[in-house]
Amino acid sequence: MEANDVPTASEMVGAQAHIYKHAFSLATSMVLGCAIQLGIPDVIHNHKQPKTLSELVSELKLPPKKSNGIHRLMCLLVYSGFFATTKKLDENEEGYVLTASSKLLLKSEIPNLSPFVRPMVDPVMDCKEIFEEVDTLVDVGGRTNVIAKTILAAFPHLKCTVLDLPRVVANMPETENLKYVGGDMFQSIPSADAIFRKHIMHNWSDEDCVKILKRSRTAIMDKDDGRKGSYH
């Protein structure tokens, strides 16, 4: 469709749907997190047959005010492909069944992606007290400081050091509470009250992850006694 062309009704609907899909993508993440928190995949799996809405609400044992939202929650989860609906064998009522995606969220099965998904959808500000209790922070593998600056904007009392390869942090402008150190996280991590990592551990072998964790533990300082020797 050219810029000056008048879109057809079908094209307009498709264009609007595309915008709405991405505008409301956060809602999909939120309902996925709710489903995992409530254990809905496991509840449906353990039922061994399609589970109706009334059966699901009854087993979840939610307060009445929250139970009313389960229908809307399941509608979006079905639309997003996490569950499907089918007729029960002995009655006309529809029930929910698992899809290939929700089978990967079962706690009793391997692989189980629930532990990966939950941190991705939990509110970041749930960790607020952690940042409030420390004065210094090292962002390991922080690259060009986007995360560090975001943290400092929310917690300006912090002093943050970004550790990354020398070529990555070379010539990065420092501020009073944001410094850069070129180095290797396998060799040494600057001392601080807390160590922060984002999208780091997934990229290394188990052996390398253990090395990174040991370096992180060594780097954490206790405000009163020096090195704490513990890790959060």
C-alpha cells in the first residue's frame, strides 16, 4: 500500500490489529506470569481431561473478586496459544487443555521453563529494598551503561561501577557515581556491596558460571567486617 493510497477496510483492520498486538504485548507477559504463579498449567495437566472454567476457578480457590477475572485471563492465554479449548467427551461444555507451549511450564516435567519465565515477568521494583540497602554496586558485563544509568536514576545514592572488556568501556564518560573498569570477570571483579548481572550467565558453560559466581562472591564487601563471602 502506497503512502497516498486509501486503505481498504481489510487493510485497515489488519494495520490496527498489528498496532494493538504490540501495544498490548505487556498484557500477554503479565497474564503468562499470572498463569505460572497460580499453577494453572499443572492444574489442567493433573485433571487428565479438559478442565472447564468453573472447575478451574473452584480448584484455584481464589477470593470471589479475583475469581471473576479468570475468564478474561484464560481468554487471552488461549488467544496467545498457551492453552486451547475443546469439548468435554461427556458434555457440551468446553474445557481447557494444554498446548505445546504450556507443556513446557509444567513443574513435574523436564524441561520446565517456569523458573526462567517468572523472573522475566515479575515486577522489577520488587527488588527495591535490595538497592536501598547497599551503597556500592558493580554491573558485571554492563556494556555501555544503559542498565547502570537506569538503576542510578531510581537510586541516586548508589555509586556504580561498570565492568566490561577494555575495548567496550574505553573512553566512556564517567560521573561522580558512575565509573568504568576494563577487565575480565573470570579474573577479577571490583569490590562492592552488591554484584549485578543481566543476561550474562545463560551464555556460558556450567563450569564458567561457577567461576563467575565465585568471583562475584569474593568481590562482595561487608560494610563492617570487610569481605562478606556471601552472595545474593
